[in-house]
Amino acid sequence: MNQQLHRALSRYALTFQGNILSVNCQCRMLTRVRRTHSTSPVENSL
């Protein structure tokens, strides 16, 4: 396998993984914010 191609592929995979992770974090933050606004304090402590 071409070394340059392999490097480019791994870099692309890393950026793709990073994008997925950041999107996951944003979704979690959004759901957490939504939860704090919508549910009772008892459920928030859990």
C-alpha cells in the first residue's frame, strides 16, 4: 500500500472520528440542557 495514501486515509479517519465525537458531545449537551429545563430537580440529580 502507498505510504502517502495510507497517511491520508488515516488522517481522514481521524477527522471523521473527531467530527462524530464532537457531534455526540453536542447532542449530549443539548439533551442535558433540555432535561434540566423540562424535568424535576430529582431527576436531574440522577
